[in-house]
Amino acid sequence: MDSAFALHRLHFAFTITFHYLFPQLTMGLALLIVVLKTMALRTGNPHYDRSARFWAKIFAINFGMGVVTGIPMEFQFGTNWARFSKAAGGVIGQTLAMEGVFSFFLESSFLGVFLLGEKRLGRIGHWFSAFAVFAGSWLSGYFIIATNAWMQHPVAYTLGPNGEILLSSFWGLLLNPWILWQYLHNMTGSVMTAAGVMASIGAFYLLSGKHTNYGRTFVRIGVIVGLISACLLAFPTGDGQGRNIARHQPVTLAAMEGLFETVEGAPMAIMGQPDLNNQKLDNPFLLPKVLSFITHQRWEAEVKGLNHFPRDQWPDNIPLLFYSFHIMVGLGTIFIALMALAALLLVLRRLDRTRPMLWALMLLLPFPYIANTAGWITAELGRQPWLIYGLMRTENGWSPHVSSGNTLFTLIGFMGMYLVLGILFLFLVRREIEHGPEQAPAGEVK
């Protein structure tokens, strides 16, 4: 592999992975802030208003970091992936522009209104501003997913006389059949991140004896929403996305499962190590016939193995694809078990006194981020070696006139800047958590 090409891939992988640490929390947190404002509106209890304002501050810090780290990615389409932009810019430019013009301005404008306009708007107006922030963030997610879905499953296009890809149907692009399950799975993952963060901070408050009333609220909402999200990630959203892959990218499915030979009644691999030299899965732990059932709804259905496809169509890094997929699924299973146990203790009114579970919830914080990152690695590695599936190979989309030295220089620069931004982000969030939500006036009872 050309060193410059490899560096272009590494450059984009680094910037997009770091960037997505922030939107995945803001998209999920936007929904939870609406939940808190709805509870405040229904109960009239200012405790929930103060809780919403606290999380809005965390949201604002994440939103700012997401904007700062997201803008360079727009330029990278031209600097690092010029041939891809020249060929497909007429298609992906539509959704990327709409994300910036419509959803970003909706989200950012009403975020300012939410943070600064509570007294002027009144209770209903302030709830509406929270809902507008939620709508903007989830609309932003839709346009980005629509862009990625088109690269995974290109539709609504024609080829121009010079090989350029032309959009033939705007609504066909936005209603790509690939979008539904990918969007729902992605957004549910973001809600899982927000629920995990909220439950973790709440558990921290309960364990430290600080802001305990808020800690109980955060743990209760985080556990309930987290359990619902974890279950939805498995079914129907994860199941639906798996059937998408089985139908349209069968070679990706085979690589994700380490399946080399075509078999009827294909097993699901719970663990193992792909051995490309001998084309087998070492030390496998298999569930017989389960893969056939979950992808085709028949126990004896045939699932094509990697050897059914030409070698040049195999994903570039099968071991990493296999491990990232299984990390995502494994963590998702743990989330279901942990949140179900926490929910049981919540029903029994023992959760806030069960310190081992509170410790487990507090330590949960980084794992939804890991699961979401592993999920996106699975999606992007699974599409390889195609930049646009079936239309443009990744090796044909990069910028050949940008040297490896220039790419490495800017990559090191981004790493340094993002290190500083990461430290600043942790400092700001830690300060807000240490300060905690606003204290209730003397005499007020929750």
C-alpha cells in the first residue's frame, strides 16, 4: 500500500474518531434534556428544571467541541480525498450542505435560547426550545447518516460522460433503504452513551455523598433509558442492520463472523481469532445455526463464506473488523445485563444503597463510547475495499498530489491540537461536575 495513501486513511480515521466522541453524547443528551423538561412541565417541580440546566451545560461543552473538531473534516474531503470529492461531490454535497444549513443552525440557535432565555420564554416556551435542540441534533444525525448510507449502498445516481456521479433523485438519496436501520441503530447508540454518562455521574454523586437528590434522579433516568436503549440496540435496530449487511454486503457479513466457507445452517461466532493464512477461525466458540436464523430467519439458510468471493473484494483488515464487531456486540450484551440488574434494584428501591452496583454504573462511563467507536469501525472497515460500495474503490479516491510528508505533518499537528482540546474538554466537564447542579432554595422539598 502506498505510504501516502495509508497516511490519508489514518488521518481521516483519527479525526473522525476523535470528532464522534462529542456528537454521540449531544444527540443522546438532547433527548434526555427533553425528558427532564417534560418531567418539570408535568410535575411543576423545579428540581427537574435545575437538572436540565446542569446537563445543558455539559451539552454545550460537547457541542462546542463537536463543532471545532467537525469543521476540519469538511475540508479533508478536498485536501485528502480530492478524487472522491470530484466524482461524488454532486451527491454527498447535498446532504452535507443541508446538515450545515438546516440542522446545525436549528440546534445552535435554540441551544442559545435554551441556555439564556428561560425567564423570558416561560415554562412551555423553554420546553419547546429544548425540543428544537433535540430536533436539530437528530436531524443533523439523519443527514450525516444519509451521506454514509449512500456510500454503503449507492442509490439515485447516474454516471456522467466523464465518469462523475450525478444525483438523479433528491428524495431517493434521502430515502435510501439502507438509512432506516443504520440511523435508528446509530441514534439508539447515542442515547445509550448519554444514559450511561448520566447514570455514571449520578452514581458518582451518590457514592461521594454530594448532590444526592440529583444523583438519585440521574441514576433513575439513566438506568431506565439505558435499559430501553440497550435492548433496542440488539433488537430491532441491530437485527435490522445485520439483515441490511446480509442482503447487500454478504462478503462483509462473512468477514465480521470469520466465516470462510459457505455453509447451510451457519453458526454465529461468539469468539475466536481469524487465521487468514489457513482460512479458518482459531479457538472458536460457536452457536450452531444462529447466524443463518438471524440473517435469513431460517435455521438452515445458506450463508456465503469469504471463499465464495474474489480475494480483491474481501475487506482490507479482516481481523480488526472481526474484533471490532465482537467488541460492539459483547459490550451491548453487558449493557443489557447491567442495566437490567440495576433496574431490578431500582424497582426494589435498593439501588441507591447498593454500592457495588453504583460503582459498576460509575465505571460504565467510557464503555458506551468504546462500543459506538467499535460499531463505526465495523461499518467503515466492512465497506472496504470500496469508498463507494461497488462504484469507487478506496485506492482511487485519495489525493495523489498531497505527499506523505505533508499528510504526516498535518496528522501530527492535528494530534497535538486535539490533545490540547481533549485536556481542555476534560477540565471544563470536570469543573461542571464538581460544581454540580444548582442548589435548591432553603425550605424547598423535592
